[in-house]
Amino acid sequence: VVINNVGISLFSPIEQTSISDFDRILATNLRPVFITSRALARHRRSLPSPNPYGRIINISSTRHLMSEPGSEGYAASKGGICSLTHALALSLAPLHVTVNAVSPGWIEHADYAGLRSEDHTQHPSGRVGRPEDIARVCLFLCMEHNDFIDGENITVDGGMTRKMIYLE
């Protein structure tokens, strides 16, 4: 099992975002997913009889679906992870490796108790996510009998990407 979970962000107006900053975000967030997956593929191909069980789970973000101004590098890197996921699923299928992505929404890992009531109530689920919400999805994807899920992205965001938001 490989879980690719890395990410940096730099939110700044596009006019102020340097090409080197954009490249650094892609190099940090997207490139390691390819490098790690390629290393696993090379290792498995070198084995006389590869294990019939393998999993890669790539952590993306709901930012690949919806964005805010100044998030171009982060959104592009997370969108790239989703595209790379389905390409890798096809490339690694002969090696019995499923490749899926998980796209978290707002996951509070620092100060959950410090969140405001409206932080929670804006989510259709009624709460902000926790790290264990993502962990449970990863565990599900790792289950041996879930080998028919391949090349997919599972959004874990309390329903936020399905919510239409209009000013009233």
C-alpha cells in the first residue's frame, strides 16, 4: 500500500505568482505521485511473481473541482493528481495494483474545538471534516475485496461540492 499525501499551497493573485512558485507547487504536489508510483511499478516488475494485491491511494483535493482566486498552482496540481490517478490505474492494472484518489474538502487537523458554528453548519453534513474521515476512506480502498474500484476519485467533503451557493 502506498498513500501519496503531500501538498503545499501558495495563494496569491495570479499577477504576483512567479513561474518558479507555480513550478514549485507542481513539483511538490504532483511530481512525487509519479515518482513513487513508478518506483512501485519497477519494483513489482522485478519480482518473479508479483503479489496479487497492491494499492496506491493519491490524496488530491476538492480544489481540483472548485477554486478560489489565487489558487491556480494548487488547483492545477490537485487536478493533475486526479488525471494521473486514472492513467496509473490503467498502467498498473497488469501488476494487480489499483490506483484511486481521495479528494478531501475542509479537514480541520489543528483546532477543531476552535471552529465557529457557521463553519460546521455550512456543510450539508453539519460539520467540518476530521482526519479520520479521510483515513476511513483510505482503509476502505485498501480492503482486499475492494479490487473492483480502480481509477476513481472519492470526494470526502461533507457534501460541499454538491451544494449550490447563491446569495439571498
